[in-house]
Amino acid sequence: MNMELSRRSFMLGAGAGLAGTTLGALGFGEIEAAHALSIRPFKLAQTKEVRSQCPYCAVCCGMIIFAAESKEEKGKMEVTHIEGDVDHPVNRGTLCPKGAGAIDYIKSKSRVKYPMYRKPGSNSFERVSWDFAMDRIAKLMKDDRDANFVEKNKDGVTVNRWLTTAFLAGSSVANEGGWATFKVSRGLGLLQIENQARI
């Protein structure tokens, strides 16, 4: 019997044989493999999970974030594990290195968790409330818009433009949020609108 064996077939067969031999040598027979698979869920047994999306780029990969009660701060939840969401249509459970390392970003000691404000002439930032931050941003925007709003161009045509301020939007947002952001920005008269997805 003459059997033709291509290089591809040979490599596939050899690879499968090597994998099987290696698993057997390491003790991963049927029982051991089933036991190894049964261990993984236990580390997440006492956690709560929430679906979210990765904040790094415009792909917006789905994530499942697991949290448990903090050992340091009683009553607070702490992220303990992040993995790709297999039910998400964009990434189907996969994450790039940035997304896979997101827990390091969350637990970083240099992570900014609160609004920070540097007073004029100061060389350091101080923590402020969200109310203070939002009020200050709104006041500065209004002052700039009042001073620089262009209602008509030199030909007398109504243009309603605000050219001294630009808006940079984030990319990890649903269509509805993006639509609302665009409408608000255009309603203020902003022309310079950019999105992080293109940068």
C-alpha cells in the first residue's frame, strides 16, 4: 500500500503526538486534566462579577471584572481578577496585553482616583471634590464661550461658532453616548471635535 504523506500532514501528526506524550509524561491523563479544569472556578467563588469594556482603545473589548470584599478596607469591594468576556461580539474572550494587564492599572499606587486641582502659581496638585471640579470646568467653559463666541461671520452669515475651545471624546462609549456627546458639543458651537479612537 503506497501512502503519500505531505510535509504539512507529517508536522500535524508529529505535533499532536508530541503534545500527547508531554501531557502524559507530566501526569495530565484524563482524570488529572478533569481535576485541573475543576480547580479554576474556586478562586472566583466568593466574588461578584460585572461586565464592562476595556478603556484603552476604540476596539472596546468586553471584560468580566471580578471583585471581592477588600481585606484592607471593610465594606469596600476590590477588583481581584479581570478576563475577556467570551460572550462579547467584539473580542469573544480575548484581550490584548494592555487589556489583560488592566488589573495592574487598577491597583497602581500612582493611579489618580479623584479630581486634582493645581491653583494658579502653585507647583503641586491638591484633591478636590467632584462638585468643585465640575463647577470650575463649567465656569471656565462659559467664560471662554462668552468672550469668544462668533455669532456671524464677516459676511453677516449666522455661523454660531466657538473656536477657542476643542473637545476630545473618549472611544469606549456606546453609540447613544457618542451621539449625545456630539450633539452637546455641536450645540455649544464647537467645531474642533476629535475622538480618541482616531488618535
